[in-house]
Amino acid sequence: MKIGVLGYGVVGKGVDLLLQKNRDLIARKTGFAPEVNAVLCLETSEDERFCNDIEDFMARDFTVVAEAMGGVEPAFTYVKRCLEAGHSVVTSNKALICDRGAELFAIARANRVGLYYEASVGGVIPVIKTLRDNLAQDDVHTVAGILNGTTNYIFSVMLPEDGSEGISLDAAIRRAQELGYAEADPAADVEGHDAARKIAIIASLLTGCQVGLSDVDVRGILDITEEDVAVCKSVGYKIKLIAEAKIDGTAVSARVRPMFVAPTHPLYHIDGVTNAVVTESDMAGEIMLTGAGAGRFPTASAVVSDIVYALASDYASEADCDLPRACRHRDFGWSEKSADKLAADASKTRYICSVRSPLPDCRELAKAGRETIVLTEPLTEEELKAHETVYGIRWCRAALV
Ligand code: HSE
């Protein structure tokens, strides 16, 4: 089966190399032998599969298209054209799916093709397939995770687990860029917008409604201070950028913020560029998925898994494939209707605070001069505010225990 690739950067080239290396293995395991037959990119190349012009690309012979250009435009225009021309599309582009997903799903629906986006969230982790397929029968009410590899890598090298001296934030960002983890503009990583787009995609999938970047309460990592680092070390926690969504039917409350994570929490052990997602649902209970959240081959692996899924779901006939047909195309997208907002008290959080006099029901973690570091019971933001002056809260961070 022939595959068109839009973009030949870290991910697009990764898809091509992966399919060259593992094509026979994929054929043996799935019955499909996908190969890249057309590439649209800015580079000029001797390779006859490459072209610079979308008209030239559309004239080539391919079935499924993998979009790995990043950014909303021109990716939106090109993906729309591919869907309208009857090609199912697989994408790793979270900006595209978060910002324009509902429109593209409607176009895919009208043209009876599929739009798949596993690689847009959590790198190689099969979070979309798990939520969409494996948990289709469950009421998933909470998803929390580490969805940005760059910031998790940054915290790991700034605060090494062995207690050794860490490197500065700037040096850590540069290293993440060199390793191909960070976005071209790392502001999206460190300001939390990359993780926010990913949790918005998850919330859209779970509610069936559009949840955009502006629906997520986002705080990045740039205001982490030396005091945060010192308190974190003194109480034996780690700092992680946590993305969370609480869902109730079509209502959602989503946020991204740095949190102090206790050694008892499963996300405490997720270091480096690794991502992890914990889902909680009524029947399955808690599921944790973890794996590389960024990088060429992990992301390409997620793209190729969607390519095989699209071939099986949207195109397979007995003539194409010896295996039984997996399924016919189902509608995996969401509508343009906005999600409702979940009431504030559905989002209670524990906090680590530096206080003059301990709050009711709090747990003392350490002494800091005349102040005490405590862990509170779960509170709403309003309840926390009400405590601020009464108990002399000077410094405070959300915590996961
Ligand atoms: N910059 C992103 C990250 C890449 O660090 O997670 C994968 O989406």
C-alpha cells in the first residue's frame, strides 16, 4: 500500500525510515506492506518520491496520507484536500487537531474517510486508542498525566534524582532542542501550551465536543523558583508539569500546571522525556500508560500504527489483505459544539504550603525556620484563598499524592 507523507522533518523522515526498516515485519504481522511513495517537503532532492508542490503531490499515487508538517497552516489546507480527495489521513500534529479537529472530522465524515491522531498526544503511548477503543464502554471521569516530554526532561536534568547538582533552565532547554524533543519554538513547551493542547484533544475525544486551548487553565514552568526547588528537595517530592481533565458527560474542567508529586504517586517515577497518562473510569478503574513522549522513532511508531489502523479500517478488502477485515470506518472525531464547564468544586486539589500556623487536617512535611511546610486536604481554589490570611500561607503549590 502506498503512503503519501506531508513534511519530512523529525517525524516525517522517521515514518519513512521506519517503513523502510520494518516493512516486511509489518507485512507479516498485519497483512499490509505500506511504503512511502510521495513526500511533500521544502527540500529539493534527487529522490523521485519528493516534490515541493501540493498539486504535484496530489497527482501522485498513494492511499493513506501521513501529515507531519506541524502547525495549523498550511497543514489544515493540505489535510482538507487529501480528505476531500478520498484519502484517510494520519497526523502527529496536535495544533491542527486541537485547533481545527472538529472541522476536519466533519470533512472526513462527509467523504467517508478517516482522520487519526494517535501520535498527536503522548508520543508513542497508545492513549487515544485506549480511550477511544478499549474504554469505549467506560465512563472515563479523570485523565491526568505528563504529556510534555521536554519539560519533564528539563525537570529531570535540573533536579537529578541522585541529588547531584542540576543544570540551569536555559541549558536544559537547549539540550532538549538538540535532542529533538522541544518544539521549534520551545515557548509552547515551557509555557504549557503543548501539554494543554494534548489534554484538550483528550477532553474533546471524551466529551465528543470541542475543547480548545482557551478552555484549559494553563500555567507553565517558567515561574518555578529556587524556593520551589529547595522545598521540593526538603520534602522528597519531584516537580512535574501535570495536565489534568475531569469529565462529567459533556462537561469538562482541564488544567496544566507544575505540581509537586509525592513518591507514593505513580507519576513520581516518570523521568526524562517519558510521558505517562493515568485514566480513571467507572468499570476499568485506574490504568497507567507510559512511554517515550517525543523523539523521531517513538512518534513515527505511533504514526505508523495509525497508518496500519487506517488501512485495515478504511480500505481493507479481501483482495488487499489475507486477514479478516478489522472493521469499517467509525466516526472517531468530535463535533464543533463547545463542551460545558464543570463546576469548580469538582476540581479539588491538595496543596503543599509554607504556613505560619498549620491548617485543619493538614499533614506536616518539614520545618522551614519559623514556618512549617504542610500538605493540605483536597481544596478548591476558593477554599485555599479563604485560608491564605487566616493561616499565613506565604508560598503554595498544587500537589499529587
Ligand atoms: N515538544 C513535545 C514534547 C514533542 O516535548 O512533548 C511531542 O509532542
